[in-house]
Amino acid sequence: MSAPEQTERPSASLGSRIKSALAPKTKTEKRLVWVIGASVAMIALITFAISWYWGREPEKFDVLEVAARAGNVKNPKELPLGYTYTTALIEIGNTLLNKPGGLLVNDVFPPGVLMDNIPSWEYGALIALRDATTALRNHISRAQTQSQEDPDLARAEPFFYFDHKSWQLPSSESEYQKGIEALERYRARLLKREANFYSRADNLRQYLEVLEKRLGDLSNRLSASAGDTQQMGTETRRAGISKTPWLLIDDVFFEARGYTWAAMHVLKAIEFDFRDILGNKTALVSLEQVIHELEDGQAPFLSPVILNGGGFGLFANYSLTLANYIARANAATIDLRSLLQQG
């Protein structure tokens, strides 16, 4: 009897069968594989392009120019007090809803759901819009604590506190739009001298107190993103705040950028509408310093990702850089509130 024929190793046989099964055997199959691959690459490229376009931070706007255009006047000084402040809030809200891609923080479909930088920016700007609207409703529009609140502001404020991640029934966009429309009604009544806006030092101090706390919190969180406990406040270190997880570093950074962007425009409107009280108390310089620091914190950055290099290393530390600008703005806010308190 002849020796039994040697069989191929099972592993080699299995591998060859798989390779043979996967390999296209006809020109039609080869063409189909090429079309599928090209389609996937094209979809990925289009998604990337849309994400890049939607992911750009909105530009700054001139609060006086926007107010003058809305009031149909050439000189903003022809407008009643409060018109510029209210217009700044409306423009911030419109920017959130009407920028490229619209409001992305509540998206559930790609590419919006795959993005996190601009949604974090939107959340920060929304917090600043809430703070300024609450100050307008509860303090700036009232002559005294027992005064009746403005009906349009009473409607506007709750809409901005609606859940920012709701995408249907109702959507965040529809609720925020209602808040903007209520602010527009209040602004129209200001123009007719049928609504109140009191540019007093005590009213301004109420808003600055909230701003001071927000800036302090953002500065500490940015320092935690960099793992720099020396930059944090004493209470923050005592609470044992640890370094921000790597995947959340950019979220904190862009939230801070969004808040400071919106707060900067609100403060520019305050600089105009509260010009008399600021000039009388020589507090204008302090306010201008706050605005200047926040503007510097909006400078463009070159890296496509947020870098948090250490010390004098090769890479910049974006979180600490922004934290320093915000910390200086916070210190100037404290000085400004102190000047207004002195009377």
C-alpha cells in the first residue's frame, strides 16, 4: 500500500478559503467594492467638512451697531437706556439659534451628535444669557424690591432655562425662540417709553456679583484641566478637586470660551447703558479692564486640538492661558463691584 497522501494543514486550508471567498471574482464585483469604498470615503469627507464648518466659533459683534440698526437710528445715544443691553441679549440668543448648524448641543443625528466643542461653547454662552436675563428681570427693570416685575421679562426668563438637550416636544430651539420674542416685545416697549430700565449702581452690583462667581468657577475648572493646583482657589484645593479627565479638557475650555464671549457683549452693553453711573463713580476703567481681559481670552488658537502642555515645555497650555485671562477679569470685576459699593 502506498503511503497515505498528505493533506494540507487545516489552518492553511481555512485561510485560503476565506481569502478566496472575500476576493472579488468578476469585474462587476470589483467595481462594486470600489464604489462602496469611494462612497464611504466621500461620506466621511463630507461629514468632516460639515463638522469643520459648523465647529467654528461665532465672530464678535458690535453691540452699539446692532442696537442702532434695530432701533433704526444713526446714533445709539438716541435710544432709551436698556435698549442696547436688551439687544445684546437678543443677538446672543439669535447667534445660538442661527449660527452655522444652528443649536448643536441637543442634536441626536450626525454630524452634530459627534461634535462636542461647539455644543460646550453653546452651553457656556447660554449660561451667560440666563444670568443677564435674570438680572434684567429681577433687578435692573425694577425701581425697588417691591415693584411689580415686567410681564414680558417674566415670560422670557423661564424659556431660557428650558433643558438645553431637548430635541423634540418641545425642542430647545422653539423654547429659546419664545424667550427671544418676549425680549423683543420688552425692547419695543422700551422704545415707546412703556417699559422700565433702571441703570443704578445697586442693580449693576447684583449682576456683577453673579459674574464674579461664574468667572471664579471657570478659572478654577480650567486650572483643574491643566492639573495646576497652584492656580486654584484655597477652597477648591481643600475640596480635593482632581485633574479633569483628558476627554473633558476641551469641554471645559470651550464652555469657558462660550461664557466669556457672551459676557463680554453684555458688559459692552452695560458700558453704554450704565455710562452715567460708571463715569460718576470712576468705575469705567475697571469695567474696560474686565472687557479687555475677556476679549484677549477670545484670541484664536492654532492647534486643531486643545493642548495642555506643562510648564515651559514644548507645547502651549491653552487651559491655563484662558484661566489667567479669566482670573484677571474676575479680579477687575471684584474691584468694580467694590467701587460701586462705595458710592
